[in-house]
Amino acid sequence: MMRHILAPLLILLLVACSPRGEFVLVDQMPPEKAAAAAASGVREVVFVGTSRKKDQGASGFGYGRSEAATFLRIDVRVPPERAVGEVKWPTNARRANPDTEFLTYGETVYDRPEEFRKALRGAMDIRKQRDVVVYVHGFNNTMAESVYRVAQMHTDLKVPGVAVHYSWPSRGSPLGYVYDRDSALFARDGLEDLLNQVAMAGANRIIIVAHSMGAALTMESLRQVYLSKDHQVNRHLGGVVLLSPDLDVDLFRAQAHAIGKLPEPFIIFGNTRDTVLNISSKLSGAPDRLGNLKNLTPISDLDVTYLDTAAYSVDGGHFNLGNSPALIQLLGGIANIDAAFRAEAAARVGLLPGVVLTVRNATGIILAPVEGLATQN
């Protein structure tokens, strides 16, 4: 048993030595590079609520925990030359490559929640629609890495709604699992607060997309929302998507039952080959996490759609939707996925090259690559 745990942990130790993502401003670069950056790329606006403590580090927010939320807007520059799903960041402003690396134009910190809501409402007005997608990052993320990933997903998935991100105080280290797990619990109130701010800003539909440990945080916050009977948020929820959720199955069932009727659609992307979740399963002493279920029996009474993306595994398989070009191309976006899956079974099989398995309420779909869709990053 110990041998099976040690090998993946050695991989994590090597990853711990890799440089981490930090924000680099376009105007910090040499003039010729700054000019090139300003003339190309895609500007992706990300509104952020964070329970990270502000510090003097390069990103402005570290892994310390703050009871008072901070609300801000970060304008991200998505580079023109990159593979779909790819995120690269520069080591410093002088060496930055504007053709291939993510950069930031700047950030706006709002002194009061009312200012945040006004700016978010203005962004919805500019886009002429009222959908907001709230992204919640997972284990082992710096603030810059999670914001860059949100910009990448929002761009690559061509999501029409305004992008909002909840950045909770992850340690930003592959060896910080216990710290992150405690931080996720600490951050429940902060996410609930952000969801309320989004609802009060005038969003018609709020779609939550949560990854890894962020899925556990999301479920805890939704449980709070529903138990409080404050309908400000839940009447605007337009769907929940959990990506590789690092969440105990029994805990998920208890959370779902406390919520009662789950938001619709409720979609779970899992992967039986997920290296990180397989380690988590061993460390927790539980055979499965929600994100690496081998069968749907434990959640068969819940109204969810479960997609197994193992055939599209990239690297450790812990973020297949975000970094697999084939999966992104196949799905195209998240807004109408569940509506298609809940159509006639024959049409469903015709739409996606997979096998549909129905166990009472839960619907499981095993996705398989087809000719013309590459899985490389």
C-alpha cells in the first residue's frame, strides 16, 4: 500500500520545485514588448472576490486567510499563440513573451461591495446579457494561476456570460493539502457572500463551475445558502458544474440531501485515471472520491449528470475539461450540455461519441475520443 502512495508523492515533490504563476503587468515590460502586447491578444475581464489576505508579494494576495472579503477586477491578456487549454506565465517582466504568455493589463480594487456590484452590472450591460459564471479554483493554486485559468477557460469555452472568480486562500503548494482542506472550510462564508453580491448586481442566472477541492467548498456554501432559506441566491442559480471534485462521496450525499432539490443542470466531470484524486483517496482512507467514481451506485438517487473523461486524460488527468483541446472542442461550452444529455437517449448517443448509462436518477456518460479530435495539450 505504501509503495502505491509514495510514487505519486515523489511526482508531487518534483512539481513543488517548479516556478509558480505570478501576475506580470504589460506596462512593466520593456517598451517594445509592451507595445507588441498592446497590439495583440484577447482582453478577458475577470471579476474577483477573494478571502486571501493582502500581502506585499508579487501577486498582491498570498495564502493567508482574511475574514473580510476583497472585491476586484483583473484585466487579463490572453496571448495569441498558444494551444487551446494551454496557460503559460512569464518568470518576470523583462523575459516575458507577449506571443505565448499570459499577462495582466491591471487590476481595480473596490473599496466597497456596492462599487463591485455597480462595475459587474456595467459589464453585464456591455455584453447585453445577464448570465454570470462563477469559477471556484481547486487545490494548489496561487491567485495568479487561478485567475489565468479562469481567463483561459472563459475564452476557450467561448462562454457568453461575465466571468467572476472566487479565489480562496490555497497554500499554492502540492504539499499543502491539509492547509488547503482547512482553507476551503474557512472560505465557505466568503463564497456565499460573493454569490449574494452577484445576485444583487442583477444577474438573472448564476452558473457555478468549481474544480477539485473547490467543489467541496462550493457544496458547503450551497448547503449554507439553502439552509438559510435566503432565496436571494438560490432563485438565480442556473446550474452547477463540478470538475474533478475532490469530495468524499458520503459527504456529497449529505450535502445534496440538505440542499434538497439540486440546481439544474448539475453536472459532474469525473475521471477514473485522476492521479491527484487517487492519491487523495488513499490518504483519506476512502476508496473513492466523487471525481473518480468507478460506478454511479453511490449517487444513483441524485438528479445529476456524470461524465467520465478518462479517455481524454492529460498529464495527471485532474483538469481534463480545462486543458484537453479535444474535450473542449467536443463540448464547445457548458451552457447547453445538460439540455442535450437529457434529450432522447438515441439523440444523446448521436450527439456525443460515448455510452450513456442510466442508474435511476443519475445519468453517467463515458466519453470516448473520435477521429479528428486530438487529445494532446
